[in-house]
Amino acid sequence: MSGNTVTRMQLVELLRLRDSGEREFTLIDIREEYELFHGYIPGAINFPLSTFEPETLVGDVILYCQAGVRSEFLLDELTAQGFSGIKHYSGGYIDWVSQSARGG
């Protein structure tokens, strides 16, 4: 696991800190709009990969997609372009839902 990867447990804590005003970051769901039918992580904004404009990124960002593949790809691309403060949730929405269903 790289330093640019966030686990579900870490994301839950970061969201708690953000909600309490102790931490600032943007959670970005890079899935396409049709993929949101099944849901999304609360507090995320949708910015589909197909229309993603990296120059609009401000501050710390956590990316996620369905299973972590696209968000890792985008993270690598942005890092190569010199962007910093960007991480990705490796499990993606699939992990979020499965862990939630198990009470995690």
C-alpha cells in the first residue's frame, strides 16, 4: 500500500474529521453519472473521469471509483504531472458498500 492510498478505515476517520471541521479535503467520485445509480459515498462530489479537468483541483483530494482501478490510474497520471496532495481510496465504492453491509 503506497503513501497515496487510503483504506476504508482511514477514509471513515478523515470524513469524521472533515465533518467536525478538523480537516479539509475534497472526496471525488470519478465514476460516470450512470454508475451513481447504485449510490455513492456520502460527502463526495461526482467528477467523471471522462470529463475530469485536473486544473480545477484545489487542496487535498481523495479520489475513488468503483473498484479502485481508475482512481489509481488517475492518481498516477496526476502525480506524474506534478500534482500533490492527492490520494485514492483503493477499495472504491464496492469496498465501501461491502464493508458497510458487514457493519465495518
